[in-house]
Amino acid sequence: MALPETLGRLRRVRRLGVGAFATVWLYHDDELDSDVAVKALADNWVDRLDVVERFLQEARLLRAAESEHVVEVHDLGETADGTPYFVMGYADLGTVADLVDRGPLEPAAAVDLIDQAARGLADLHAVGVVHRDVKPQNLLLRSDRRLGRRLLVADLGLAKELAFASGLTKVVGSPGYQAPEQGRPGVRIDQRADVYGLGAVAYRLFGGRPEERDPEASAPNPGAGAVADVIERALQPEPDRRWPDPLAFAEALRAAAAGEPDRTAAVVAEPLRRRWRWVAAAAAVLLAALLGLGLAVGPFGRGTAEPPVDPAPAAYCAGLVQRGEALSGLSGADPKDLRAGTQAVHAIRQLAPPEVAADWASLDDPLLAFEAVLDETGTSWEDYATDPDENPRVAEAAITMRRDLAGSAETLGRIQQHARQGCR
């Protein structure tokens, strides 16, 4: 069924594409003289409330990323006949799949596209979202005066969830691009699944055909040399053997393509579990304080006199030392680490002296709010660890919690300064 000729001030132009669950239309905003894309749920699914909610969840998650390399969501709504839709930015240059179909790319162009896609995926991971369906068709391209061609990550892998929710038994996936663990029941999916998908995209950009690979075998090189080795690591069947995140992969690929073997080796040597960017700096500040490294934060920088504080209670200082490693879980990608960090914050808050009690409360409150949602939805920490996106309300609460924690650098700075002075 076609969408209405008009949606508010938007005028329908033509259909851009159709899938099993949704159709995308081109509309024009006459007042702003700009094109937009409107994604609408297929009319045979509008009576399924669970499917409708998961469809709208995609819009919310894309909006939450606030990234120049994730497709923009401007609005969402419902037509008069009850069809849900959301309005997105229009990619006037098509998709990476269209680009590759037109002919081979120069290595520099391929590396640039992978770099832009990695930035978009990293911004999604920063708000706790794993894409799950990274492939050339889901990487859009639009004109950009600064970049010339800007890549936008789109179409989160919610089609897989929709298929499951709708009762379909057919496997929804993209041969050659889906990480092997996504087909294994009960396996928790993290950002390394997106590393695999991005690696398959790179494999395609450099002349290979991912759909012809055996996903359980070591990746055959799409060429030779350092570039092929970097891509091969991204396509390892076991997540622990891949690059830890898309940015590490993109950085290594750029170094290899530029003939910088030393730099590539340095990236390879990075830990396999790189901390997520949204609180990495804040976690480093807190850990440095706990370990007595004296990292300067806020107004009390190195070489600046710090105001004296009263000695902190011994139990509080001991708690910081004993639970310091667990606190690092607040910046981890693993829900199990997050749970450990949450429990550590709960415990230390009870020991905090008055000078930093409010700071620990502001750190603890977002975690308590998230746990309240877990309780209200009947979701255990184990359920959340198995599939963080299974319950839409829990997924949204996790985004809110992560955002609140991401803004805690100033709070951590005060805690760090107090611990440095009071726990000597």
C-alpha cells in the first residue's frame, strides 16, 4: 500500500525500495526545498503491536546516536490508517552496494569508506547499540560539501528481531556479512559482530565476494600483503580473535594501506577488549585516582595547589582499592562487567564521606534507575547479558543510563581529587 500523497508539508515523489517489513519512499519538503526519505512499516504488520514497537525502536536508536555517520531521523508518526513511519535524511548517492556494482574502487576510496562506517558504528556502540546487519546495502551515501561523499550507517539489524517476533522461522541474514555467532542460540552479541560485518564490507571493496566464503573458516585473502592480513583478522570466526572494535579495524586498515607496518603492528597489539569511547576518559580518570597515579582533572591541574581536605574514612579508602577493578566495568562493553561496576558503586556510595556523598549519589542514581526498569519488566541481569536489545523498554533505559554516565567526567574529577587528598 502506498503512503499518502502528502504527510504534513511533505509531498510524495516515488518509492525508493521495499522489503519484507518496510517500504522506503522519497518525499520532498516544499517549504525547505529538500528531499527526505520516509520509512513505513508494511501494512500486513501494523496490527502486531510487538512488531510496531520494534520498528519504532529503530528510529529511536538511530536518533540516539547523534552521529554525522548515522542516518538522521527527523520525525516519526502514524498515517490516518494507522501505518507507523519515520522521516530520515535522504541519501542522494545511493548505497555502497550501488557504488561497488559500478566498478572497482581505488584503495584510498575503500579505506575512507571503511573509516566513515567505523565512526558511525562506534557512535552506535557508544549508546549501547549493536547494528547486527552491516553490509553494503545498509551503508548509504549522500553528497557533502566538506567530505564530498558522506557515508551514513542505516537500517539496524532489527529485521532479524522482527522476523523472530513475527513468528517467521526463515533465517533472516546477509550471507557472508553476518558474524557466525549470530546464528548460535544463546550467544551474547557485542560490537565484534559489527567488526565482522565491516570486515566483510572491506573484503568486498577490495575485490572479494564475502558470500562465497565459509564463515567458519579462516578468511582467504582478498589480495595480498598487510591490507589482506588486517581484513582477515576482522573476519575470524571467533570474536576474541577479531579486532576489538570498528575503530581499531579502520585504523589498522588505513595504516596497512599507507604502508605503515609499524603502526599496524601497534594497533594489533592493543587489548582485545578496548573500552567504549563514551566513558573511556572518565573511567581512566577514576582508575588513575584509585591507583594513585595522580592524573590531573578539572580545576586542580598539575602544578596547581589543591585545597586541603579532611582524611577520608579508612573503610571508604579500602573500598576504593578493593573495588577499583570492578568500577572499570562501568566503561566496559560486557553487561556482566557493567553489573559488577554497578554493584561496586552501590557499595562505595554507602561508605562515602559527606564531602563526596552527593557525587557518588549522582553516579549511582542512573544505575539504580536502570535496575528499576529491569525489575519492572521482569528482566534479570542474566537476561540482559544474553540479549540487551530483547526488551525495547530495557534497551531505551540502557541508552539513558549510558548517556548519564557519559556526562560524569566532572563528578569523577571531584571524586578523584578527594581520594588523592583524603586517602593518603
